[in-house]
Amino acid sequence: MSSWLASPPPDAAIEISPGAIAVAALGVRGREPVVQSYAVAPLPAGAVTAALTGHNIIDRPLVVRALQSALERAGIRPRRVALVMPDAVARVSLVRFDRIPERPEDLDQLVRWQIRKAAPFPVEEAALSYSPGVRFGDGGGEFVTVVARQAIVREYESVCEEAGLYAGLVDLATLSVLNLFLASAPPPGDWLAVHMRPEYVSIAVMRGADMIFFRTRTEGEDDALVDLVHQTTMYYQDRLSGQGFVRVLFGGIGRTPGALEAAQRTIEERLELRVETIEPAKIAALPDRLTPGGELQATLAPLIGILLRTRREAVAA
């Protein structure tokens, strides 16, 4: 939820989730990105919990050791990293303004005033990030906001610090997955992305490169997915002037064996559209020793996404 401005991209990306710690580093082959190294260290149940309030890093020494183990398996010694957290630790929302202030400090105050009304904790305790969304011809527009408790973000950052790493950029898993597609030419028109994890399911509606809807549900995965897809589709058609999705992207990790495949069939039946699996190996090449299986793709997606985002921002700066 912070940025390095014109600083060079990080050396690697790390995701800390309730089930595991994953690390990856990108290189370049010709002009195409390639995964140089990758490793996962599983975590026992209860070591990390994904929650908007309350402690998330429950067994800090164990989590730090797992991170160090993942780095050793990957064979890398990064200093500056990009950090991915679970969606459930933050709240993503869109705020709309009829007129966007010209001065950045005025815009910041306006965003904080809007967030204050909906945040489940005092805005003074919040780590807040926002970025431009859809613009309107009358001078108005939307902003995508991400808010989390500073104390919780610090829990994740401090795990990196204890392992000798500096987390200069922090983002959420599903937002990082979206950056897989935003790093190059995003799909034209309206597209839908559904991202599952054992602890939650998130859904985003994009209009080209702009997010127009986002929601995370933490209930049981089957009911949550069916309800979320249905509610999102109705809202998209009724409130967002939806004319139909040009692409539907789906990926992640299910809670039980076969859950992912069943969820994909559910989405296809609900939308009556073909659902594409999110495959980061089509965007960043994998080493020959890695077979691009389903869980590998799901684990790599946010790591590659956040690293591609940092490279894009570095070039733009």
C-alpha cells in the first residue's frame, strides 16, 4: 500500500497466506519476463489467519522460519521485496466524486472523509491507498481505495524485516492477480475475474483497465461463490450499464480437492459463458524444471502480477 516512486523494482515477491509462504523472482529472456526462482514453504493451521481486525501473524517465529526456508529453497537472497497479503485483511471499495479536487492534498482529505464513514476502525489507524478509476466527462470520477489497519500491515511487514528483507510495496492477492493482465494490454470491454482461496473468494469487474466493482466474501466457498457471482452479475447489469463480459477469468486454490474445478463449472453454468483459467505461465515463462500445473499457476499468479506491476511503474517513472 505504498510505493517507491522512481526506485528500481524489487528483487523478489513474497506472499504470506494462512496456508503457506511463497516467493518468486523474475528475470528477462530477450524482452519477455521469466520466472528465475520460486519456492513454497507450507504453514501449519493457525500460524497465520487472514482477518480485517485482530492479530494475523499468530506464531511469528514459525512464520519467519518458514519465510527463511522458502528463500533458501528458491536460492535467492533479496533485500527489497514486494509483499502480497490475503484479500481478507483489507477492504477494497470504489468512491465517486462529482468533482475531483485539483490539489493532491485536497483529494487526500476527501478520500479519507469518504473512507471514514465506512471503515470498521478509526481512519487514524488505517493504512490507506487509492488510485484513479473511471473518469467522467463532467470532471468527476471514481477512485479505487484499499484500507487496512496499520497494525495488521505492520505484522506482515515485520515478518519480512525479521528475515532481513524490506517490503517496499504491499498489495493484496487478487489485486496482484489483476496486474497480470494490466501489465500488458488489458482485455477490451468489460471482463470479470474470480479469484478463490481457501479462506475467501474475491470477484472484480473491470472495464478495460479500470475497476468498476470489487467484493470479497469469507464464507464457505460453495455458497459464497454462487451468491457472489449471481449478485455481481445482477449489480453489473442493473447499476453498471453492463453489456456483457468479453472475458471471464478464474483461478486460485480451493479448500478441498476438486473444489476449483467444481467452482469453474458453477461459474460457467451461472453466466452461460466459457471461463478461462488464469495462467501466469502464458505471461512469464517458467524454468524447464517447473511444470505449469494448476496449483503452481495459482501460487505464482499474484507473485508475478505484483512484480510486473513494479516493473511497469518503474518504466513509467
